[in-house]
Amino acid sequence: MEEIILKIEDLKVAFDTEEGDVEALDGVELEVKKGTFHGLIGETGCGKSVTGKTVLRLLDNNARIKGGRIHYGNIDLLKLTEKQMEKQIRGNEIAMIFQDPGSSLNPLFTIKYQIEEAVSMYSNLPRNKWNQAILEALQRVKLPDAANLMHRYPHQLSGGMKQRVMIAMMLACQPQLLIADEPTTALDVSIQAQFIKVLRDLKENLNLTVLYITHDLAVISELCDYVSVMYAGRIAENLTTRDLFKNPQHPYTDKLVHSVLGVTTTLEALEEIPGSVPRLINPPAGCRFHPRCQEAIAICSKEAPPLQELAPNHTVACHRR
Amino acid sequence: MGKSGYVVRRLLRTIPIVIGVTLVTFLILHFTPGDPVRIMLGPYATQENIAILKEQYGLDHPLHIQYITWLGNILQGEFGTSIRYNRPVLELVQDRVGITLMLTLSGLFISVTLGSVLGIFAALRQNSWLDYLCTFQAMFWISIPGFWLAIIFLYIFGLQLRWVPIGGLTGFSSVILPALVIGLQEEAWFARPMRAEMLGVLNEGYISAARAKGVKYIRVVGIHALRNVMIPMITMLALRLPWVIAGSVVVEVVFAWGGMGSLLVNSVLARDFPVVQGILLIIAITVVLANLLADLVYSLIDPRIRVEGGKK
Ligand SMILES: Nc1ncnc2c1ncn2[C@@H]1O[C@H](COP(=O)(O)OP(=O)(O)OP(=O)(O)O)[C@@H](O)[C@H]1O
Ligand code: SF4
Ligand SMILES: [Mg+2]
């Protein structure tokens, strides 16, 4: 059996806001196998970024982790102290590329300085080899003219370049697991294709595990081995990429794939599913998808469906499956 | 636009400010009630004597001529002669400027370090008792008038506890109290913005990104965040400088240091206008230069200012 690098169990996260508690995650369950690319998809606001940030314990101040476990190997990340997270986990075990590349680089430091922080901590190279390592990190993500680029400041770079610098910086940490939150959004299509090639290379050469958050089903089909589909703070379905397109079971997954196929490849088309994303302050009772589900039955509005195994590597949360 | 271009432009922009400053300094005294010559000569002066003295100091000319003459002299480093002491103004100032400078700088140092440290801790422990304590103590010090605080401190630490000398400038221990009075009074001006700016910056994406790399939190705050709050803090520093100088003038008088403060106060009372004008002008120019320096420091801290200087 393949080794499981990350296992999230019954994860619950809420945010305190003036309008009340936002139940952003309500029992998220997923497993990421070592050496695989694992996609995490769902409409905007369903909790993808919150899931990623919770793994690194880098949530906003008003967040509360209400329950659950995040197993990384045999460590429960939620039980570690902040110091242990800092020393043992962040960077050298798990790194994260955040959704907004524009604000993820410090405007007052050069690219070189910011990558060097990673290189100096994790590479074990003598100081005089650092420059070379920074150069290689930038070249790995196919940034042109890296020798010059590293002396620039973030504001002198385009959005796409910043995104690639971010990736280079996080890879320079040499993590086992990389959480990539929509890393291709700021890239134009041709660079996206190039970038996906870069990731594929990394996958083959570094045995990197990636939790890949995206709206883009095309990227999922090109890169990912497994997929978790989220809806309103819960997992609707965990399945293989093949099943996602050939054998989706959850009504939401089905809608998602079919509203997209043949029309456009991005998940913006999701909004075409009738009804809107529920607000998470007062989420619908029972199955959170029931107001929009055409297959809903009486129990759906009363009880939340548990995730159950349909087949190996395929779990679904729906009363009708 | 290169960096030198930015510097030159910034320098050129201070010229009108400096002219304005000289104009205001010059006019202030001429519109203050009280004729210096009459005060000098006493109540029994004859018209004749008054006229002679007025001529001697150029006070019989129209105002604009007086201004131009005065400005011309100042440009040659000639600040005039004190009416009261009958000595060159610059000489009087030179004797005392060191004392005032020391008090201003040590007061600034205390207020900036204390304010920054408290502000950072308040931000890191937002809404904790430490945070509230910081707010409370800042409000406390800032709401007491400076001279009053100086007197209370003198009474407690000088008279009762005898930890420090009661007055005069007699070595390091005598500097502590006056500097502390200024430091405490000004500290709130740095603690509050430091807290607010820090809270803002700590929410930035690049802070999370640095932490995601595994950079130690102390380094994230001390390097990544601190550098980003430096610009508003330096602005505040330049903004508060005149107030700190004003504060040290008052405090220094209370502590009987005989610096520029006492000289200024006595000269105002005696309508010794060349001295008052000279001191005001020196202080004003210092403030203008400090702002200029602050602007130049911004461009060292923030690369975006260096490049966009031309557009701003
Ligand atoms: N600091 C916060 N305070 C309050 N609510 C928050 C906070 N951060 C996130 N949320 C809420 O949590 C929910 C999940 O947000 P999250 O950012 O994970 O969505 P997402 O799936 O990443 O969406 P997108 O695709 O737009 O990035 C949203 O409803 C959002 O409004
Ligand atoms: S549980 Fe009911 S409402 Fe939810 S997806 Fe299944 S059928 Fe639809
Ligand atoms: Mg997101």
C-alpha cells in the first residue's frame, strides 16, 4: 500500500466575525498519498484555502480550530506547539504557495534575499554556494535571466513572475509536501502550460507531494492523481482523477464536471449550477448542498451525510449513494 | 529617474519652505506687542534716545527693507547682536546648543525605543492585559503637562529619594530625569502608530509566506515586519521633532540647565528680538532639514520610492 503523508480527519475551523461565527470547515476528511499530486477543488468560498492554511497552522487571528486531527506521518500537527511547527514542520516538511502572489513577497527585500532565507535554512550548503542555489531555484521554474532577476524587488516583476518566484522560494525549502493554492491564476495561458511542465518534472525528479488547490479542471486532469471535491466547508467526494471525469458519484461533483466539460475548462462555469454558494454563517442544515440538489430527498435537509467508502480510493458523502 | 535625481528634486522643494520659514520667523516678533527699544530703555527714556537706538538696530526702516537686510545678513551667517547681552546671537547659541541638543536627542531616543517596543508588544499581544496597559500608560503620560511632570519627578526623585541631582547639569545622572520626562511624554506618539502599523503589516501575505518558509517568528517580526513599519514611524519622528524640541525647552527651564530654552524664554521676556529670531530660525531650519533627511531615508528603505520618485 502507498504511504499516506497527510491525513486530515474531521477538521473543524470557525472564524469569529461581527456577524457571528463562520463555520468555514465542518468535518473535512482527506488523505494525501506520498509522491502524488492531490487536487482540491470546489466553488469560491468553500474552504480550500482555509484547509491549506490550517495544515501549516497559519490561519488568520480570528480563526478557531474547533476539532479534528491533521496527521503528518505519525505526528498530529494540531498537537504541536507553535515553536515545534516553526522548527520542525514549516518550510522543511511542508511549504505553501499562497493564493495571492502579489502580496506574498515582501516589497522591501530583493528576490535574492527572500530565497536566500530558505536556502540558508535548508540547503546545508556553505555560504559561498548560496548564490548558485538561488540561481538554480529560479531556473527550475524557468525564469529567464535569473542572474539579474534575483537582484530585483517584487514591484519590478509581473504577476506571473512573482508567482514563479514564490514557487521557486518554497521549493528552495525542499519540503516533502507542498501546498499550492491556485498557483497558476496569475499566469497567462502559454506560461501556464510551461509551468505545468515544470511541475510535472518536479513530480518525476523530486518525488514531491503536492496538495494542489485549483479552479481549473484542465490542470487537475493533467497533473493530479487524486482529487477531493469540497462543498461549503465539507468534503463531498474523494476520488481518483479518472473517476472524477468518468465516474463522479456525488450530485455536486457530477454537476461540476458536466457543467464544465465541452463548454469551458475552468470552474467559473460552476456558478451556472442553479442556486448560490451558501453563506457559512448560517449554513443549510443536513446536507449543505440540498437547496441546490435535484436528487434531494427528505432526509437530506435533516441529517448531514457521512463520508462512506464506495470503492478503494473513492469516498462520497451523499444519502443517495 | 536615478536616485540622485530624486535627491536634487527633494532639495529644490525645500527652498520655498525655508523662505516661508524665515518670513514667519521675522514677522512673528514684529506683530508681538511690546516695543523692544522701550523695554530696553525703561519707562523714562526720551523720544530722542529711542530714535537713536531704533536707528542703531535698523528698526526705523520699512518692514520689507528690514526683512531683506535681516535675510541678507543671515545668509552671510550674521544673526545679529543680542540687545540684552550685547553679544553676537550665534555666540550665545553656540554656548547653549549642545545642552539642548543632548536633551532633545536623549528624549527622542527614549520615546522612540520605549514607544516602539511597547507598540510591538501591544500588537503581538493584541487585546491582552499587556495591550491595555500600554494604552493606559501612554494616555497617562501624554495627559500630564510637561512642566508639571518635570516638577513632580524633581520632587519625588530629586528632593525625596535623592537619586538624582535637583537641578543643573552635573553629569550623566542629571540627564536621566529631564530625558525621561520628554521620553515618557512623547512615547505615546510612537507606541500607538507602531501598534497599529504592526497589526496591519502582520496581516500581510508576505508575513504568512515568510512563516510558511519556517522563518523564526522573532525574525519575521524583527526583519520582515519591522522594515515595513519603518516608513510611517520615520514620518512620525520627523513630525514630532518640533514638539520634542518645544518640550525640551520647557523641561530644561524647569531643571535650570541654562540651555537654549532658558535663553529663549528670557529673550522673549526681554523682547531681545535678534536672539529670539535667531533661535526660532535655527529650530525651524533644523525641523525642515530633519524632514528632508526623513524623505531621503524613505528612499533607502523602500525601493519603490527610489524608482517612482519622479512620479510622486
Ligand atoms: N479571516 C476570516 N474571517 C472570516 N471568514 C473567513 C476568514 N477567512 C476565510 N473566511 C471564510 O471562510 C470561507 C472559506 O474561505 P476560503 O478562503 O478557504 O475559500 P476558498 O475555497 O479558498 O475560495 P477561493 O476559491 O475564492 O479562494 C469563506 O466563506 C470565507 O468567507
Ligand atoms: S445528500 Fe441529498 S442533498 Fe446532499 S447531495 Fe446527496 S442527494 Fe443531494
Ligand atoms: Mg482560496
